[in-house]
Amino acid sequence: MENPLGLLRIRIIRGINLAIRDLRSSDPYVVVRMGKQKLKTRVVKNNVNPEWNEDLTLCVAEPILPIKLQVYDKDTFSCDDKMGDAELDIVPFIDSVRTTNIPNGTIIYRIIPSRQNCYSEESCIVYENGQVIQNVFLRLRNVECGEIELRLQWIDIPGSKGL
């Protein structure tokens, strides 16, 4: 990737009350996209409250691109079923990474859920142990129910132009 600013580690923690797409359950996985990058979690069989605890890492060159998440139900003999989607604006997170000289535990930015975003709970961007961290609960769209919990963490690349 040309002139990366850094890496964004996304820990896909879990799904909460995801939609049922098979007989009594679902086999969910998450696809994460940012620009041309696409990553996905493993499939968790027969679970509408899956725990992935998987780290996916995106290279950030354009900090204005949103992160798009899509949840699917894995099917063997047909196309995978959609289980909802969400979008995450990373501009506040990137702006927070640029903040310097702040004490440990400081809340840098607070995001309130609204009709304009997918947040299901208030989310704080925090400076914690020398890192900028954001814990997020996203409400899935285009589906009857479901949320995804994730955690964002910034990683500087040595020798990059950085933020």
C-alpha cells in the first residue's frame, strides 16, 4: 500500500442476538472492508451469540474511508445468507490518535448513538497504557436484530509518515 499512515487492529469480539438464518440457529462470520481491503473472521457454527475474539488488521492510507462490516450465515449448498451490516466512521478515532501528551485513562472523544450512526451504546475513545483504544457496540442494519462488539487499536508503522 502506498504511504501507509499506520495499522488499525480491529478485534471482532462477539455477536449479540444475531438473526436466525438456518433451522434454529446460524453459522455466522464477519466480513470487514475498508477501501479495497477485505478480511473475514472464522465461522462459528450453530450460534446466534458467537464469540470470535479475532484480530483483523487493516493498513490505513486514507483515514477518511469508513469501515464496513457485514455479517453472514455460512451455508454449504447455497449462497451465504446476509445477517446485517454496519458502518463505522474512523475519522474521530484517527483524530484521537493525533492527540499527544495526555494522561493515562483520559477519554479523548465520546460518541453518542444516533440515527446517523450504527452505535448501539455510547462509545469512548480512550488513551490507555500508551495506546488509543475504542470499544464499540454496533447495531446491525437491514436485519431484524443483532449487534457486533469490537475494539479498535492503532498501531504505528516504523518508518511510515504516520499521523
